[in-house]
Amino acid sequence: MAILSGLIIVLSIIAVLAVGASVTAYAVKRKVRSFSRQAFGTDSFLEGLNKNSEALADTPKSVSDMTRVLEPSIMRDFPDMNIEEFMNKMKIALCSSLEAIEKKNAALIKNGSDDLKAQIQTYIEDLNGREITEYFDGVRIHKTGISNYEKRNGLCVISMQAAFECIWYLSKNDKVTAGSDKIKTQFKYEVKMAYVQDIEKLDNNSNNTQRTAFAVNCPNCGAAVPTLGEKYCIYCGAGILEIHAKVWKINSVKKVN
């Protein structure tokens, strides 16, 4: 009789625990559904996550656009500059750099300095060493804006940020190892364009490529023009054509996290 009473007690405890677990599970499910409904507008948490991923894939990154603030300073220093033309030049440099990475050919970079081409070539060699190909398919630029303008040690640098989308992925042995070959990815990159205003003032730490990449010579006597803002050659007195658009070069293209 005592054994039977004990068995009944044990079974009762198990039943209570089962009911408690069921109630707890139900409560948890209700909370998950409630959260999912508030966060994603659907009772299914998994469906909500999928919708959120799709929304992120379609939402462009924000950029630091200080164009209106910085343009007066740039135009004061370079009154002949066409801002729109330079922005297009930077977009071309960005897209051609991505193409160069995908096709593993640094020579495809347009408007880039020798220094930038060397940087991209080093990156390509790293991909080759790992037997990886990086793809940027269907690049579509959403927003651009000048994010910074600085002058130091004879060098002027304009920084532009660009938000764009594309199908991005890494592939090894015909298998996708990162990203997706079906879902879009949103990116933000920064492109820097440099102009050597006075080559004699460049920081002593500047590499030789940077010091010579923007060199300009007098069209009359062939002498180097140390200060590119000069209207006349300091050696022969000949007039120097304003060639800002030819002298500015893209020297950096980097992803902004």
C-alpha cells in the first residue's frame, strides 16, 4: 500500500512538472510571437528574420556627405575646379578598382595613381595565393558625398564616400566561400584623391611614388614645376596651362566598415 502511495506521489510530481513545462513553453512561444509581431510584423520569428535580411540587402548604407560645407573651401583653393566632374572621376576610379580586383588586372584602374595600382596589385596577389576570386557583380552606386578636405605638408586630399550595392562573394574552386551569388550586399567605400600643391613641402616620410606620381613639367622648357599653383614657369617664364583635372590622382580606395 505504501509503495502504491509513493508511486502515485511520483506520478503526480511528474504530471505537475510536465504541465509546468508545457505552460512555460507556451509562455515562451507567446513572447516570441509577440516580439516577432512587434519587430517584424509577423508571428513567425524565422520569417521575420528572413524579411529583415531582405530589407538590409535593399537598404543603402549612409554616407558622410559634407559637400556643401567643404565645397567653398575647395573652390577657394581651386576656383577652376568642377566638383561634379571630380565626383564622376572618383566614381569611375571606384568602379574600375572593383573591376580590377574581380578580373585580377590592376591595369584596368582608371584615374588611379601608380601607388593605388600597386596597392590593388598586392591585394590581387594575396587572393591568388589563397586561390580565391572576389566578385562584384552589377555594381549600382546609390549615394556619394565629399566627406573630408585636408591640406598638409604640400599635399591636398579630397575624400569621397560612396554607398553602392552589388552581388558580392568570394569563390574558391567554383564554390562560394563568403557572401552570396544571389543576394545583394550593401557597401560603403571611401575614395581619396590627392594633389601635390608643393612637392618640396611633402613630408620626408612620403614614399618616392607619392612624390613623383603627380609630377608636372613646363610645356616650354621641360623643367619640373615644384608648385603646381604657379601660373608661370619659375625657370623660363612661360605660361603654365591650368591642368588640375590631369594632376589630381586617386591614391586610395578602401571599404568603410
